[in-house]
Amino acid sequence: MKIYKVAIIGLGPSGLAVNKIIYGDSFNEIIAFENEDINSRENYFGFWLTDWMKPYENIIEKKWYEWTIGDKKNNITHFSKNKPYCVISFKKWKDYCLETKNKLKIKKEKVIQYFPIQNYFKIITADKKEYFAEKIYDSRSTKEKKGELIQHFFGINITAADNTFNDNKLTLMHFTEEKNLLHFIYILPFSHNKALVESTVFSKDVLKTSWYREKIYEYLKLKNITGFRESGTEKGVIPMFFADEKNSTNPNIFNIGIRGGACKPSTGYAFSFLIKQIQSLKNSNKNYVNIHKFLERKMDKIFINFLKNNNENGKSFIKLAANLNGNEFQSFMMGQSNFFTKLKIIKSMPKLPFLKELFR
Ligand SMILES: Cc1cc2nc3c(=O)[nH]c(=O)nc-3n(C[C@H](O)[C@H](O)[C@H](O)COP(=O)(O)OP(=O)(O)OC[C@H]3O[C@@H](n4cnc5c(N)ncnc54)[C@H](O)[C@@H]3O)c2cc1C
């Protein structure tokens, strides 16, 4: 009977990060289970360049020092000289994380359950096979929950005519007017003629792909971008609720990624936080780290309840962006804002609805 040092359940960004960051320099034997084809997964992860993300600078696809937040009438531009917005592709992250000294065995199988026996675990897969490992890193997570908000999106990679895009400036949020729905367009201009154009909604239910497509086409038409070629799509659902599983009482079970509480529910940003989580787990003797501070979580909760109970159309986001400079804004998005920025954020929010949510 072979007992692996570690079993990783799920080879999304967090499972991959465990392989690289915690065990990359070891010669341990590791087994990873993934029931999807990760070689066909294609998407970009955006984040602002915080200190803990600097070790990955050479796999960053592109950096933008300017970004905009707006709607039909308003457009706020932010700048940050030191903390640009960056993206890493899943493919680059995967290749980087799989280049290690350890011996990693990947099984394309679904894990059904695992439980401890003596000082190791028995892991059972859907095809009823059994595996054994001393530690478990589990990244399976619930992305949707009845009655809770989710961030759902669909994006198209397009190639348009020369000089269609200003590739120095990213469109972080361009809100459109929808009936009872918060919707915005997100554009990553990779070059003068190539961009990812994404339609994002904050609501309780996922929409048909044709809906997001329609919104993307409407937006492109409005910008006179008509002749373009599609070269790929990405879609997803990110929880806008606290999706973390209860911390395990077994010290050798580690909940990681979104399952371990990495997602910042008010924004859906999770990638750089899950990396911070794995870096922190490496340096900790506990099986859980609190990535989002108490006050940040509290503010997120109030903000999500506000979004759930009010028909927000983007105005609060634009007002917030207008009251903060680029560095303050990115510090808030990355959970690094100081006391004065927090005060500015609170001051930017609609007072009455927020007070209601505070005491709800
Ligand atoms: C398209 C997309 C774009 C995103 N963009 C951004 C972004 O720009 N910035 C940002 O910060 N965040 C972004 N996110 C949010 C977040 O970073 C991702 O959801 C990220 O993938 C979370 O990583 P994870 O490892 O926690 O979970 P996952 O990526 O969900 O990985 C879990 C893995 O476990 C596998 N699995 C599940 N159950 C089993 C089982 N029983 N047995 C074996 N394997 C199993 C799944 O197939 C999956 O591959 C995005 C999400 C998506 C989907």
C-alpha cells in the first residue's frame, strides 16, 4: 500500500499553488485528483501587483497602470505607478506550478470521500479506487447557493482592426443600464487590436450565454467596433457570499482556495488572495489562515447585503471610484486599505441604505 505525502483535491489555481509554493522544492511524492481537463481551461486572472504577487512578475501577461470605471455619463480614470493591474493566464500559472522537483502524480478522477485511518487518510474516487496520503489539501467549493448573490460572466477574446484599442488603459467596469440588474463590461486590451471583452452580472441566477453575448455585441457596436474575429471565450461563476468551509479539526486537512475563504465576496477577486493563503499556510503550523481581516469581512458583508436589497446600477461603484485615487482604490480591492481610506470608502456609500444594513 502506497502512502503519498500529500493528496491535492482539485488542480485549479489553489491546488496548483500548493504543489509549487509548499512542495515545489521538496522531493515528496504527491498525488493530485482533478475531474476536469485542466489543459483545456483558458482564462485570465486579474489582480493589482501587491508585494506578495511580485515573485510571479515574469509570468504576468500584461500590466496596466491606468484603469477606468464609469457608465454612459461618467468615466473615472485611476493611475497607479507602483501597483498596476496585472493578469496571469491559467495556462501560464499551470505550467509554472507544475515545474517542480517533487514527484507529482495526476489522476483524472473525481474524489467522492476521504477519511482518516491511523495517521493517514483513505481517499475514495468515483470509480471506487482507494488511495492513501498523510495530508489532504482540498479545493472543492460551492460556487452557487440558493438566495445568495453570485458574480457570473462570459467573455470573448477578439481581434479587431488595427488601433481599435488603447492598450495602456483597462476598462475595469463600464456599467450599462439594465432593468433590476447590475451589469458591466470589462475590457482587457492586450494590444492595439486584441482584447478580452467580458459581460459581468451581479445577481442570484446565471443567465443564458446568449444574453452576455448580446451585451458584448451592443457595447462593441456602440464603440463602432464591428469587424472583429473571435478567438476564444471564458465564462465563470464566483460566489458573492462567504463560501469558506468550516475549518477542519483534523490538523492534516487543509481547505484551500475559495473553499478556504480566499474569495473577497464583494468583488469576486480570489486569485491573488489564494496565493497569499498558500504562502501563509507554508509559513504557518496551523491548517487555516484568515486571509481577509475582520474589518474587511465586516465591510464586505454590509456591502453585499446592500447589493442584495437595493437596485444598484453602478452609481455607488462610480462614486467610490471618484472619491479614491488609484492607489487607494487598489488597496481597497486588495484588502490592504488603511484607516483613512476605509473612512473615505464609508463616506462614499449611500448613507441610509448602509446604516440599515449595518444594523440588520
Ligand atoms: C473564468 C474565471 C475568471 C476569473 N477571473 C478572476 C480574476 O480575474 N481575478 C480573480 O481574483 N479571480 C478570478 N476568478 C475567481 C477565482 O480566482 C477562480 O474561481 C479560481 O479558479 C479559484 O481557484 P480554486 O483553486 O479555489 O478553485 P477552482 O478553480 O474551482 O479549482 C477547484 C478544482 O477542483 C476540481 N474538483 C472539484 N470537485 C472535485 C472532485 N470531487 N474531485 C476532483 N476534482 C474536483 C475542479 O474541477 C476544479 O478544477 C475567476 C474565476 C473564473 C471561473
